[in-house]
Amino acid sequence: MAVQSRHMRMIGAVNIGSFRISALIAGVDESGEVQVLGSGHRAAKGIKRGYVTDMAAATHAVRDAIERAEKLAGVVVNSVWIGCSGAGLASVVTPVEIEIGGRRIEDEDIEQLLVAARGALAADGRTVLHAQPGCYVLDGAEGVINPRGLHADRLGVEVHQVLAEGAPMRNLTETVQNAHCDVDGVVAAPLAAGYACLTPEERELGVALVEMGGAVTNVAVFAGGMLAGLTSIQRGSDDITNAVASSLGIRVLEAERIKCVSGSAMASPTNSREMIRIAGASEASDTAVARGADDSGQVPRSELIAIIGAELEPLMDDITRALQSMGFAPGRGGRARPVVLTGGGAELPGLADYAQGVLGMPVRIGKAAPLRGLPDPHSVPGFSTLTGLVLYALDDPVDIRAIGSRFTMTTRGSGFASLENLWRAMKAYF
């Protein structure tokens, strides 16, 4: 995947968001340790709410981000993993069962079940991004991690599929291919972010991950160690920025600046006494001031926070409904189940406290576990999906679409793992 590298393996990753396109190149040494060799990002062009709207502009932005990472890494990548946050991401759980007849379950039975599950995949015209087996079910009893050696009349498994709209996915992959890179695979952004932000214990016991992007917010639920549900919301932090720009009559870039520098999700009594100097909307006039500002071009900080709060309220309502639709609530006995906020929108000060008050569950801000060589500016929540793409590629989890019979194994297309690696992963999963 790269030229002139001392590492055994190179991993390239590109996260294509509506606000920013970012790229990362990592090397994996003989011991399996990952080191970031280079990373880069630039403002997104030709992307709107996760959809490619201008192929030429999007291709240029992707190529620019990759070249910035390549320059720092001193290598050239020929293929990358892509993070997808839009394209109508959705999920569906498909239960599949086979008859065992009360005997002991062997490896061949598990393989037969997964082959049957592969045949039961139904995307309804959409593209299947992921199809991963969850916990097994023995005669209706759920939560079985490894059924080998147990007895049952019926053996089942719940397969979780992540789906996306076909044409937007083809536009996304073609954008990267036009930027002179092959595509190793496309990964749903919340799945990648889960690799970066969540601990194995959280994924096992149950956790919700809310990835707040510029134009799309993805709400994912993890349980039993895997992604168990996914809902996409067509709102994001750009909507807050646009509301600030519209309400104050200022440029979007200025609105983004003051949101990041002076914005907050939580109001306090002192906000009305704090004043923020804001440039006006007119670039031609130095005397232009924001709407509602005093003669010196200042507005109370409380006004900015009120605008932010008015946009956060409907977004949190959508997040609440998404969690309820996926059955995410406090566990048995009222045990608190955590919610983790990540993505660029999660960098808004006070957001965790605000969300905790609305959702009634413990909330924390999630950012990627540090990788060796990752620069500090790329260690924030806004880059968690990018880091997660590398970790996902390194783990290369089992996908049942790649599973055939024991004697007719098939591999995944588009540069996925080799036959030998797949079989080894399959055996490890069992």
C-alpha cells in the first residue's frame, strides 16, 4: 500500500465529512504496534450532509488531504479505508436459525449457520456496508458468546447489517478513486468511532455513541461487544453555526469562530455581563457590526448561548427518540448506561453536562485513545472517526459476506483481507 516504508504494513484512512475531509497514514511494525506517520485535513468541498454534490470539488479536496498526509509521512499510499457518515446510514438486525436436533454443536454447525445467515441478507436495494454476527441463540436463549460444545435443538444468530444508499456510496468511492487511490473498504463512521472512543467493557455491557458531525449526527448502540443499532439524523453542528450567522447577521466563518471560542451549551448568570466582539456580515465595510450589537460591535455572550441552545434542543429531541427506538434505556435495577458524545460537534463546551440533563443518563465526551505519533490537534473528538478507521482496518472483523462453506471460502472484494487471514479470523471468532 505504500512505497519506501520500513513498516511491515501501511494503513491509509480518509474520513469524508461535510465540514472537513481528513486523511491519516499509519505504519504497523512486526510487533503489531501502530505508529501514525502523517495526517492532514482541509475544509470539505463538494460534500453536503454526507452526500457528494460536486464530484470534481470533492475529488480535489480528498486528493489535497491525502497529499498533506503523504508529505508528512514521506510515503505514498495507493489505497485507503473510507469513513462514511452520510449516504442514508441505517441498520437492520436479521435473526437466522438452523435445526441441530439436540446434539452437541460443532464447528461445522456454526459455519453452516453463518452461511445460512449470508443467504438471508436483504438490503432492500441498498448497499450492505457491514454484516456482522452477534451473540448466538440456543433454543430461544439469547446472549451465547460461543455455542461450540453445547447441546441445542435449534441454533440461531442475530446478524447486524449496516446499510447505505447505493448511488451515494458509488459516488463516494468514485471520488476517492478519482483522487488516484484504490478503496480498501468503506466503514460506517459510527462503527469506526466506536473502535476509537469506546472501551471493550463499554461495548460489552451496553453504551450509546452519538457522533455529532457537521451536517449529520449518527446515533449508535453497542451491546455484546458489537454494534447493535444505528440511526442517522440529518442535523449537526453546522446547523448551530448557520443559526448563529443568521441570527446575528454575520458571515458563516465568523459564526464558526465565535461558536468555538465563546460558545457553550450551558448558560450561567454571568453570561449577560460578558460581551463578545463580533465582526459584521459586510466584508466591504470595516464599520459593519453584527445585528443587535452595540456601537462597539459587541453582543452579550448570553445571546450567543441562547441561539446555540435553541438549536441544541431539537437535536437532543431527535437523539432521545433515536435512543428510545433502539431500546436504549437504563439497565436492570436502574443501572446507568452511558452515552458517549464524539465528533466535531462534541467539542462544544458544556455539551456533556447539557446532554446528561436532557437524556437522564451519564454522558462523557469521547476522543480516540492516543496512537503513537498522532499530533495533538488530531487527538480531539472531531478526528476520532479517522483514528478509528485505522483501528478497524487493523482488527479487520469478521463479515459473514466473506464466509462460504469450509471448502469454498470466498474473499471480500475491493482489497479486503486475504483468504488465509479471513479463515484465521473466523476460527478466532469461534
